[in-house]
Amino acid sequence: MTTQRLVLATRNRHKVAELLAILTEAGLDVELVGADAYPHIPDVPETGVTFAENALLKAHALAQATGLPAVADDSGLCVDVLGGAPGIFSARWSGRHGDDQANLDLLLAQLGDIDAPHRGAHFACAAALALPDGTEQVVEGTLDGTLRTAPAGTGGFGYDPILQPHGETRTCAELTPAEKNAISHRGKAFRALVPIVKQLLG
């Protein structure tokens, strides 16, 4: 069987390495590249109202533009007392896209008077695979936990410093990359995608 090229809708090399490790571990002979291998293709606006819709939008756009099978994911933090917000707006909760510190500060301020028993939250991720012929599959993964009142740890990114996974005494930002990948919402979604990749690309 010839090696199948697969493109992941991200310019984040760490995310490419994470998915490649999962595919390789599953015994898949896949050449995985990120969206930066196609600099002429613009980023796709995330106009969906769910993680799954956004992941599918990006996967389909990349599959059509490259003629290759494409994987995309969308993820965020869902806070129980905020009705699931920030959700799909996690990366721009403060109004500035990708300003992790501002997003974190705003969320902590909004939860300032919320007691520990009511600080439940989870990270959610939807991962989608789309083929150039329009075939699509989407899977989801979650990481449940509680929100600290102050950040802890220097690893990870986004809201990692305040989410403490259930069963853990540390935040996601205090876990090693291997520990985090083993339980993370993205890791779970990517691993759920493996049998689908095997079936569709086999």
C-alpha cells in the first residue's frame, strides 16, 4: 500500500506531531502535513455554532482545496454555570482572538463569586475527517474537571492553567505533555478518529 497523504487544518506543529504520533501508534502508514504546507490556502472562518460544525467546515474546505483527505478540529472550554460558555468562543472570549491571558483573566473575574462545588467545567473537542468527494465523519472527546480560582502551571496554553481534571491534584498546565495527551479532549477525539481513518483510507 502506498503512503497516504493526509492534511491537518492547523498551522500548529505541536498539533500535527500529536496526531501523527497517534496515527503511527495505531500502525497507520500516513504522511501527515499541516496547513502551512499549503500557504496559498487561506484560513477558513469558523462560522459554525458548534465545535462539530466548525471542524467540518475546515476539513471540507481543506479537502476541496488540496484534493487530499483532511482532518480538522475545533475545541474550547465549557463552563457549567455559564451554560456551556465560552464554548466555541473560547479563543476570543475577551474580544481579542488568541489573547490567552485576557481570556483567562475575564473568565476568572466572571467566576469570582462562584464557590468550588459549582465550578465544574470541561474541555470539548470535535475532530472531523473529510474526503474530496464530500464524505465526512466527526467524533468528539471531552476532559471533565473543575476550575481553580487562580492559574497554576506553565505548560499547555489557553485555559490549561485553571482546569483541574477530575482525579487530579494538578491543573492541565502542570501535567507533562505525555500526561496531558493521554487524557486530553483532543487526544480522545484524535484517537476516536483512528478507526475512521483506517476505514476510509484503508
